[in-house]
Amino acid sequence: MGTHRIVLDMADRRPIWAMPAWVPERIRAALPEEWEVVIPPVESDGSGDGIMRAAPEMLEAVRDAQAYFGWGITEAILEAGAGLEWVHSAVAGVGKSLTPRMVESPVVFTNSAGIHAEPVAEAVLGMILFFGRGFDFAVAAQHRRAWWKQPYYEADTPLFEMPEITVGIVGFGGIGREVARRVAALGARVVALKRTPPTPEDAALTPVGGGASLASRIEVVHGAEGLGRLLDRSDVLVVSAPETAETRGMIDASALSRARRGAVVVNVARGNIVDEAALVDALASGRLRGAGLDVFWKEPLPAEHPLWSSPNVLVTPHVAPVTHGFWQRESDLIVRNLERYLRGAPIDEWDNVVDKRQGY
């Protein structure tokens, strides 16, 4: 039997995402003797949906490969790898990878949706508490060296405790579920929107670390009517949906106007799901309490953008997923699917298979 090949194109140039030496060794250990793991000497970059290139070394490596693992995939690599049967992306977003060639090809495409769920959910919780406990006032006062208690002492101070609020979560996938687990465990009520009709099991989450079911605090909704119910009840609106033709621009001026007055908006999904101009207007008018934003229509966020100077906005530069725990979870996912691939398991048994026509 000849040699079979997996190409690893995950040598990320960013130190926090650099692939540890034990990762390819773990993958090699899961393979039969006739398989090889090839790592071409080319730097990659998993920023956003992946900054994808087609270096000559990579094109040569994939010519005889059956599987390719990278930060997304280019048309050139897919064309060069005529024998590819499985492509895996180490990022969750797949928009750049879903070229016509990929959509029409028989190649199985998996992504890393949910791998970043824990750190992103903790970033969301931090953003909620940033506004809920008035840390934005503290940061502003500290910059002025001012002992400024006034916004805390006002009769209508916007401070809140978690059991007082309802958190609307647009997108109840891996990140949305982890957000729900954390905020519901702290006493908040949750209304979460998913693409498919909900089942009783959707709300049967337990707190991080274990404990009783949080189902009594979590309501899962579906469709346009469900979105309307979520918006009408939201004190905090969390956007964690994948970017698709249906979600692009869905949180527009009308949607923002339906959230409760004084609501906080948090976006950790993709920038173009939220209408930025409408968000800027809602923040400037005082209708919204604030916004915690990790993603934007254009990244890097242009220096002249009004979000930089908005006093009630927390900007983070698309870093919510950053964590030292990534490679353990990522390699766990790869090895689980590798075992299924090698034994020819049906695709519905695999984890994270992308519906190439739905876009996630």
C-alpha cells in the first residue's frame, strides 16, 4: 500500500497561536503506519477567517494529499489537491473558504466552531459586567485623575445586578450556549435564538463546573417571531451567530430600537451582522447604555471611526478567542474526526461538518 498524506498548514506566525510540536506528533500517533504528516516550511495566519495564501511549497505538498488542515483554504490549494477528501479549518468562520469550487466539490469540510466558545463566552461576561458595574465610568475618571462618584449615585444609575436582567443571545451555537451557561448561573434570564426549532434539551444546560439544570432560566426561540420576542425582552443583546446571507445586517436600526431602553449590545460574532451606523446612532442618542465590540465591518477599525471616541463603547481588536487552551481543544477535535475518517464513518457521525450551502 502506498503512502497517504495529511498536510498541516497551521504554523501560525502569531506566537499565541503557534502550533506546539506535540500537535503534529499527536496526529501522527493517531495514524496508521502508511500515513505521513507533511508540514511545509510556510508561515500562516489564522486572523479572522484565516489570511489564506497559496505558497508554491503548499501547492506541491497537497498534490498527493488526502487531507488538508489549515486556517481556511484557498481555491488554488483545492485545485492543486485533486485527491483531497477532507479539509479542516482551524477557524470557525468559513466565509472566505466557501468559494464556488469548494461548495460544488465532494470534499468534506469541517471547521472549528465551538473551539473558542469558552474564552469568547468569558469575554462576553466581562463586557456585560464592565457596563453593569460601571467600570466604564471608572476608566474615564481614572484618565482624568478624578474621584468621580456621580454616575454611580444618580437615582437612574445604569448599574445592574445579573439577576435583574434578561440576556438575549442571537445565535445559540457553541458560543451562545457557553454564554447562556455563565450568565444564567449568575442569575440572569436568557432568551436565545437558534436557526432550527428548539427542543427541551436545548435549555437543559448546567453551570460551568456542574450543578443543577439552568433550564428554568433559559428560553430558546426560533424564527422571526422568536427574534422579536428576544429583542423586546433584552437588557443585554449578545450577537454570536455565524455570518450568512440571512444574518448579515440582521441587527439593524429596527432591531436595536426594539431592545429595552438602556440595553447593552455585545458583538463577538462578525462585524457585518450589526449595522454599525445604526449602532453609533443608538449609542449617541442615549437609547443604548453601551456596546462591547470585538468585531467590526472593517478590521482593523479605521482610526477615524466614531466608535473609537464613543464614551460608552468598549473596543477590543478581535481578540475574544485568545487563549492558551486552544491547541488542546483543537487537537482533540482533529483526532476525533480523524478516527472517524479512517474507519469510514458516516458524515453525520463527524463533529463540525460545514453545511457548504448554508454557510456554516
